[in-house]
Amino acid sequence: MGGESTTRTVPRGGGTNRGPVGSRTGQRLSGLAVALGLVLFLGGFAWGAVVYRPYTVPTSSMAPTIDAGQRVLAQRVDGGEVRRGDVVVFTDKNWVSNAPVVKRVVAVGGDTVACCTDGKLTVNGKQIDEPYLPEGTAAEWKNIPTVKVPEGRLFLLGDERQGSLDSSAHLTDAASGTVARSAVTARVDAVVWPMDGMLKRPTGFERLGALSSPGPLRLITVAIVVGAVLVLGGGAYGPVAGLLAKRRARTRTEPAGAR
């Protein structure tokens, strides 16, 4: 008893206790990163599900902006938020019974629209530059007599003007081809399959008034990507720290001549 000696191992680094996979501080930070990443990742998807709806565009009437069969994300909006140049999703039983239709708003209530002057669409007497139309498009393909859009209604055209069944194809209707604002359910922000990205802003309509502000899709995407990086990075901390600790241990135990 009296001759026995007790050997105690003192941790390196001034007594700081190290766990099996890195310092306690590192473990806490990695856990925090994973937790924050999950909030951003899952929150981003939840936010997107609330704000956006996916649609598949069945025809090429919006080419080349949106080709047939492409998948788009459209922000849920009230018809009162729609402005000139927006690509919108709407339903109108006089067009297609209970099926959503995707077209571009070129005039709103109170506007006077016609085509064509010098090969361009005119709204309130102003020629509109439309760079989103197919290359080489002759605007005269859409011969639209002067139409005064009633208040609370919209005049819509497809970007593929020659074959699109749009307001110009319903001019003989009682509403002169216009659609009620209340028929609009969403505004298209991006083509997501294939990943063509955000739609270009219709700057040709700026001279007639403010354009719609972009939706939160970019912010949602950033939240999801950052969340995924934090989850993967935080989850990888333990295995990486353990691997580094094993390498350090082997280095300390190797004979000097073996190094």
C-alpha cells in the first residue's frame, strides 16, 4: 500500500479534455451548424411550397421564353398585382375549360393596344421592344385592331405570336379577347426543368409604368443551398476530426527513425 505509486495521465494542452472526435467547442459548433442548416434547408423548401406552384407548359405558344413540356415555378399572386410584361397563369372558360393557360400580359385595364406599327406592338401609342420574341419574328403575324382594354381586365399574347391562341384569337368575344384580373392565379418567375433560370425582365414596358418586382425565388434558393452546405459541413466535422486525431496519434507513437 505505502509503496505503491499512482500514475495519472494528464491531458495535453493544459488539461483540456478532448473527446474522441475533436474538441468540445468544435463539436458544439458542428452541432449548431447542422441545426441552423436544417432550419434554412427545410425552411427554404417550406417557404417555396407556400409561395410558389409548379406548372408544366403543354404548348410552344410561349417559345422561346418557355418551350413545350418545360416545368416552371409561378409565384401565387392576386390578379391586382399583375403588371405589363408579366408572364401569368390564368384560367378562363372561354379559352380552355378549367385548364391553366400561360401567356404574357401586354396591356392592362385602360390601355389601348394594337399591332403593328413599324413591325412592333403598340400600347397607348408607344412602340414596345420585345427582345423575348423568337429571332426574326415579324410582328405583323399578329394583326390586332385597336382594342381598348376594359378596367379590371388584361390583354395577353403568347411570345410565339404566329401560332399562339391568345387574346388576338378571341377578339370577337364579348370582352374583345381580354381576361379578368381575377382569373390570374400566379406569375411565372423561372423555368426550372430544364434549369433555364429566372425569366428576363420585360424592360420594353418600363416606359409605360413600373414593372413587377421579382419574387423571392433567389432568396429561397440561397437559403436551401446554404442550409445544405451547413448540414453537410457540420455532419462531416466528427469523422474528419477523428481521422486527424488518429493521424496525430500515429505520428507521436512512430519511432524517430521511421519518420
